Amino acid sequence: MNKIYPNATAALDGLLHDDMFIAAGGFGLCGIPELLLQAIKEAGTKDLTFASNNAGVDDFGIGILLQTRQVKKMISSYVGENAEFMRQYLSGELELEFNPQGTLAERMRAGGCGIPGFYTKTGVGTVIAEGKEHKEFNGETYIMEEGIFADLAIVKAWKADQTGNAIFRKTARNFNPPAAMCGKTCVLEVEEIVPVGSIDPDHIHLPGIYVHRLIQGEHEKRIEQRTIREA
């Protein structure tokens, strides 16, 4: 089966619809599926729910969809660095479900493994635990978190072979593998597509079994916080 598509618009054709649930990779400005996010913006798909660690910045990452009011809910662990994200949340225009980072990553991984829920100590005794099932194990209290099962996963890797076996470069590995796992359909964008067999199996971070569609493109490499010494 050919998984390679000519561009992001073609790769998303037939997958997008209003009110859908999307899991997106990336952490800060690292590993963001920017080409696919731009294609979603251009498609005008609205009332979207995103599971993503954060929403990039105002003009990059999911932030571009917040600007056009295409997102109705974020499931995230971090709001900072994005003024529009904060403004919409504080004004009640955007629904936000806070998750600790480890919990969010595990919710994605659990969904990808077909696990509907799991117990964790993280968040016990805080607003995170409100309305969630509590259970004791060996005298310790845990809360139940549900696995994430998204309609679509959009992720970015450094390179992949033609079947979608992918390698993430350094910290871009972050949320991308678990996000890819939890989508009913996963679309992967990469900097380079290589022939099958050219990647050492021991070096593969995401098996191609999780990837349904694949594109190659040019990517912007932004620096989120640049600190330099004064001259």
C-alpha cells in the first residue's frame, strides 16, 4: 500500500470534518507538524478539539488555528508562551482541560495500546482530580485517567522509510510517538523519505504500522527562547 502523498492537503483529503478530535505531536516549538496544521487552517475545519502538550505560539503551531477560531477545546499541560491561547481561555472563549505532562503522554500511549483507562497518583488532591474516580492501592490514593482515542493524529519526524517507519531527531521525539499511536488515522510529515531497509530496525522510534499517510516537506526551525550574552 502506498502511504506517500504529494503534500499536506492531499494527505488530509477525506479525513477532516468539523467537531473532530485531533492528537498533535510537538513540545514548545519542537517537533510541530507545521505543514499539516497549515493545511487544516486552509481547509477551514472548525470546532476542533486538540490533545497537544501546548499550542505553540501565536503565529506558529496550533496557535495559527486559535487565531482563526477553529479550535473549541484544548487538552494540554501548558498555556504559556501563547498570548492568544491565554486570552481565549481567560475570556471563556476556549475550553481547556489541563493535564500533567506525564499524564497526557500516558493517556495518548494508553489509547494507542487499546487501554481505556489507568490509575495514577499525579494530580491527587488538586483540581486535576475533581470528578474523577479515586481508588486506593496499598494504602495510597490514585485517580483514574482515560486513554485518548483521537479521530486523527498529526505528527512530525526527522526521517521515515516508505512504509512509515520513523526516526525523531533529539527532543522532537517528545509527544510525537504517543500522539501517533492514539489516532484512528495517523498522518506523518518528515524532512526526508528514505528507501525501505535503509533504517536500522533498532533505530526506529515509531513503527510504520501506526502511520497511514506520509508526506515530505521543508520545515521552519524556530528557536523558542534565544538567550545570548551581552556584548
